[in-house]
Amino acid sequence: MSKPTREQIVAALLKRHGQTFSGEMGIRLERNTPTMLFRWLCAALLFSARISHKTATEATLALAGRGWTSAKKMAAATWEERTRVLNHAGYARYDEKTSRMLADTSELLLERYDGDLRKLREAAKCDPAREKELLMECKGIGEVGAGIFLREVQVAWTELQPFADAAALKSAAKLGLPKTARELAKLVPNEDFPSLLAALVRCQLEKDQPEVLAAAGEC
């Protein structure tokens, strides 16, 4: 069997794993609204911990299910309420610490940006490096969390394009795909780039590179 081309690998990836994490949770980032952006920031915070992505997804949905879809609503909830919801969603190892970080981040967003992440973007003057710096001032959002947030928000914050975080690029290298965001982005239309990045991350999480490559060879 001949070695699959990059295009075949991308096609196999998108077919197997091509749903964004935000899309899976009904977070419509293309709308660029305060609610969608806040929900995705909470998700990025939760996904940053050393916990399964499925548990982080459940916890993100559980927070939204309680109506805590804005910085104001999240900050208004008690520590006990947030901790209980996280615990019931399976986020038990980090529930207490994460509950505090969600509150601290919500309060920071309210104080500096009126709870609207679009104002963080404005404060950064749409400079990607500055956007990342400001995001990392939020409790619980480090290098990994900022990367997760920016990876999918680029569908609305187009100044980021093309952006790829370390996790996606590491997975790309293992599959023989380009190791830079710019070269990787050439393989798909702009609107499909976040889906490709999500597919790369999912492939790494599932450790199913052999299956993806085998499917690519059959394309």
C-alpha cells in the first residue's frame, strides 16, 4: 500500500474526528456573542486540567445547564453550588479548586471588561499575542487554556488566522502533516481549519493515529 498523501490524511481525519469541541457543546463561536465566548472560556479552563476531555465536556454542559452562561451569573453562584455541579458531572478531582477559579475569572471579566470577552479583544487591539496575554491573566487559564480558547475562537476573531496550539501541532507531526499553523492551514479552506485542529487533538486523545492513516490509505 502506498503512503497516503497529506490531503488523504486530512480527509480521513475530518471524516473520523471533524467536529469542533465547541460545536459538540452547542457553543456557536461564529456568533461572537458574550454568552458563547464566556461558555467557551469556561470550557477552556475545564479542559486545561489533567482530566478526560469527556468529563470536561460534561462539566461544561452542566454549568450551562444551571444557567451560568455569563460572568455575572457565574459569579453570583455560590462556591458550594459550583462545586456540587462540577462534582456531579464527574469533575471530582478538581471541583473545589475549579469552582474558585471560575469565580475569580468571572469577577476579573466583570471588573475589566463588563463580562464581555469582546472587550478583551478590543483592549488587545486585535493583536493575537496580546489577546493571549490578557486571557492568561484569568485564573485557571495558562498556556494550554489560552491555546484551547484561541484554537476555535479564530472562526470569529479572524486576526488569529491561522492559529494552531501546541497540542494540534504535536498531533500533526505524528501524522506526517505540516508542523506550522500556516502550512497546515493551506490544506483546508479557512472555515474548516478549526475542525481540522479539533480532529488532530481528538486523534491524539484517542491515540488512533494508525486507524486514521489506514483509512487515509483507502481514500
